Amino acid sequence: MPSFLPKIRPRILCLRNGKKPISYLLLFQAKRQRERPNNMERGAIYWVNFEPAASPEFGKMRPAIVISNVEHNMRLPTVIVVPVSSKPPVLWPLRLSFKMPRGKTSYAILPGLRQVNKTRLHDMIGLVSNSFLKEMIEAVNAYLGE
């Protein structure tokens, strides 16, 4: 047994929690306890683990755009993100089209706006353009406005 796992009886380790054995969950949780940089830039695209999620929230690992300002990102353990999907939108005003760094057309899903802990963020994918970031911030303000 790896040294970072707690000293528990092997039979307890084999208990199942949903679909994954507890040993898998312990390994996964130990892996994601890494520190994230505090200087996350607004407009950066990261892979974000949105699990656990309750319907109708977006789940699974997916790209998301950081929209919280740099001061917020430096001081707090959380960031505000907008999830990204590759599926075409049903309602145009609620999804903004843009090109991912590798050229794939994707959509920023404004109703999925969410605050997440930095430990949920994984690898950085790239940055959105300044013009798209400005357009998205204006759309978020309109979406949240009166």
C-alpha cells in the first residue's frame, strides 16, 4: 500500500462508493491536492473538473474560461469560470462562439457561470482573444443584469 494512503484495513479499502472503489477515490483526491498558481489571468482557459454536479449543472472534466479579475484570483482560493462546450447552442444569446487555441469552434455557456476552487483546475489550454474576452464580459453583465 502506498505510504500516502491512510493505514486502514484492506477489506475497508475494497468497499465500493458508487461506481469506483474507495481506493481509487483516495488516490484521486490525493492527486488533486496540488497547489494552483495564484496569478491566474482573466481569459485563461483551463481544464476544470466540475464533478460532483447535480442536474442541470455541467459535470465532467471540460474546458472553462476564467473571468474573475486578477485581484480576486490572487487573494481567494476560488475563481469564477464559464464552462465551454463544443455542442452548437440552442439559444444563441446564452452561448458565445469562439475558436479554441487549436482552432476548434467552441461555445462559452453563460448560464453555467460558476465559482470553483482552484484545486478543480488542471492544465491550462491557452488564452481567449482580448476582443472575445471583452464581448464575453459584456454578455455576462447583460445576463446577470436587471
